[in-house]
Amino acid sequence: MSVLNRDILISFFMFTANLEPGNADYARTIVAHMKALREIGYDGFDLPIAPPAGALDRDGDLKLYEELRKALDEAELKKLRLTTNVYATPAFDPSSPSAAQRKGALEYLKSRVDITKVLGGDVMAGPIVLPYGVFPTDWNLPLWSDALQDWLVRRYENAMPVLEELGDHAVAQGVKLAIEPVGHWETPAPNLLSDLLGFLKGVPNIQVGGCVDTAQVVIGSDNVETHIHGIRQLLDAKRLYYVHLSAPDRGALKDSWIPWRQFLEPVFEGFEGPYLVEVFNAIPAFLNGLRITRRKFSFPGEKSSANVPDAYTVAREALAEVRKQFDLLNRK
């Protein structure tokens, strides 16, 4: 099967967790990174859309991202494919027991769909069911195992109508929603592809689908057969919208422990892309949450640590590895 038209994007998590819309200086930095990575050979970018620091200003946020899109257009970056990464927060929680808070979460997620549309993106991915990185407690005691799973039943039920209505809005904007299962060391749920499939049974709108990630599959507990079955379920339902290629430590893909064949073979049967190279650099935004111990991949103009490649080298080597793995599967 030819992969010539399968877009390979790279995540801006290599550089930042916040695009700083409205900051003209940082917009120039974004443009410089995009031009360099386009020259390396990437087809586009996944852009993090940070939640507001305070109250949601839907119109104000949209205007700032419109300015960023204008800066990209003026830099002749119109043809690059863009997607976005978004996450739920305690302030904007679709699973909240509070109807008012669920309504606020819906408005927040709709605003992020609108931003995706304004930027020219066609997929919004991320952990958007429960607040990312927030583990529940009961009387200040953490919930784990059976207690956590029992707690999740109602939370999932709360979130399902929110995601269903969000899907209706996404249809109107032409944006696919790709819920990403994220490992238990980062967030309480959903952690596995099987968790996601169970949740989607309560969300009929097929504009709401899933994303799979090599890092989450390697660290998770679903075996190869379960993974393959889950991929086929998503493909049969036409709800697989994104595939992330990420090392288990979220660092460099080159020489990392990724089961390329087992992961990609079932995907290749029906998924046309996009594929995302996702590297979480050792920048302040990720250090504590991901417990990063490796050194940072330096940016242009920064001093590099000894024996540590710079960010562009990591990106170049990752793209070469992905293309090699695609080629190996193509020859089968």
C-alpha cells in the first residue's frame, strides 16, 4: 500500500506548550521553526492550544489565533497541514458532577474547535474527557484501582453528552475530534484504547473518534491482540483520526523501543493519516508532569549539552526513522 500521501507532522511540544498568541516576537519564532522543519521534510505541525489562565474569553482568544494564522500566511506557510492538541482542565471539566461546570467545559472545548478551524486545522486531539493530570481523591485520600474504576462510571456518563454536543459543533467546523488515551502515570483515565472504545459507545457522533500513540501502547497493559482488535474496531467505525509516533520516554524516536511492525501493520490497513512525530522536550512545562530526567534538546542559538542532539537533529532523525518503517511495511 502506498504511503506517498500519508502526511507526517511534528508536534510543537518539541519547543513549547503555549504558542503565546498575541506575542508577535514569538510568532516569528514559530515561523522560523516551521520553515526549518518544512525544509527537513515535515508536512505540517501539531500545535498546542493552551487553556486560558482565567475566565474563558472565546472571542478574544479567537482573534489572537487569527493574528497567528495571518503571520503564518504572510510567511508563505499556507500549504502546511495543521492539527491541534487540547486538554480538559479542572476549570473546564466535561465529566464534572456540576451541570454549570459541564456547560463551561463545552464552551471551552467549542472555542478550541473554533481555534483549530481558524488556524486551518482539521483534527483536534488530546485528553478531553477528564481533566488531564488531575487524580481524584475522596476526603483527601487518592482513589486507585476498584475505587477509581467505580468513580469513573459516573464521570464518563457525565462527559458523554458533552462530547456528543461538541461533535455536532465540530461537524459544522469541519474538525475531527480525536480523544487520546493517556497512560496512568499522567492522568487517571482513559488510559487504554479499550477504555476509549468503551467511552465511544456512549457517544454516537462519529465526528468524535480516537487517537492512538505508540508510547501509550508500549507503557499500557493491552496486549498486541487487543490493540489490533481495537484498531480494527476504530477503522471499521471510521473513527480513527490520528496516529502518534512517540518514544516511551517521550524523547527521541531514533533507536527508541517502539514495536513498529506490530503497531503500524493494523493501522496501515485503513488509515490514511495524519501521523504525528511527538517529542516532549525537556522544557519547564513538561518536567514535573512527565518526570523528565533526560537532558533538553537545544534550540537554535542555545548551547547544547555534551553528547545531546539539538531539536532539529532529533526531528530529522525521527522523520528518517518513520519513513524507513513505512518503507519496510510497504515492501511486504
